[in-house]
Amino acid sequence: MYEELKYWYLRDHKLFWTLSMSQIKQLCIIVGFKKAKKGDVIYFSSSDVPRIFLLKKGNIKIVSIDDEGNETIKEILQKGDLFGELSLEQDSEVNEYAKALTDEVSICSFLLSDFEDLLVRNPSLALSYTKFVGLKMKRFKNNYSNLVTKDAKSRLSSFLKDWAQREGKFEGNKVVIENYLTQSDIAQIICTSRQTATLLLNELEEKNLIYYNRREIIIDDISKL
């Protein structure tokens, strides 16, 4: 039953769609599987055993730490996202970790050495992986551009729109987002203070553009945000 679960987790991930049933079953031998709860740390970049991770269920945050020990949320990941040593080499200068944001998180992982061998043996998989990482880098570039060119209010608006598009439930222009982020998380994502993030969220509420609480965020008309 456990092996069957791993098989379907891999079969459902579009990174592996080019592989045959027998190839997927071979992957089940080398893939690791674990579950985590909200607040659990899943991955440290300083680990002695580098891995590639696939997020199968739930949400996590990737947090980077600078030389002074300051933490910044680098990325919020959803089902299907990849994280870990994506460059296929361990970078000692990168200091980051992954933490579960939701109550039920499921992850598959490969040792970096096993994953490299897998790509060498399957050129079509290597191409799919390159596309996945390329899209991820494009998203990082867009996020960096927003940080450089937009003020905090515009960054918050852009973040809420992006979050809505990725995870929101739409009814016309109205969107409901399950809220698993604290105001401190949102502040880190848009690179501002918690106080500023709180003021900006309150301002959007006062203008009836959003309704915010710990469980959900409702955007009445996303075109007005």
C-alpha cells in the first residue's frame, strides 16, 4: 500500500509524465516520503545530505537567512512545486530552510546523486526539469523586479493578486483565499515591516477592497485591487 501511494504521488506530478509505468515504479525504490505538520522545519540548505524535494500536499515557505541572521521569506510553495538543491549542486553560500505552513504537508524527495543519475538516464525528464526550473527562475526575476520598482502598497496588491490566481476560489471577480500566512509572513514576502503590512491591510479593508482574518482573505472585486 505504501509503495502504491508513492507510485501515484509520482505519477500525478507532471514532471514525470514522460516516464513509463515501469520507470515510475523504479523511482519508487529511491524516492523518500514524509509528512509534516504546521511549524515543522523540513529542509536546511546546510544539510550534509543534499536532496531535491517535491511538494505533494500543503504549503511551505522557503526562508533565507543573511549574514546578520535576518530572515526573509523567499518563496511560498504550493502543491507540485520543487525545492532543495535545484541547481543540482550544493551551494555553501546559500543559507535557507523550508517550514510547513499548513497542518497537513506531504513531501517526496530524492538524494541529489540519485536525481542526477535519473536525469542522465532520461533525457525527456531532464528537459522537463529544465523547464520547471526555468519557470521558477522567471518567477524569482519578476518578484525581484517588483521589489525594486514598486512601493510597499503596490507590492502588497501584486502579491494578493498572484496568490489569488494561484490558490483562490473565484466567483466572477470575487475571490476567496484560504489564509495560512500571518501578517509577519506577508510583511517578509513584500519586504516591509509588520507594522506597515498591518496598516496596508487595514487600509484595503477600510476601502472595502478586501476582508481579512486568520482563516481567509476575501477580495470582493479583484479588478479593483
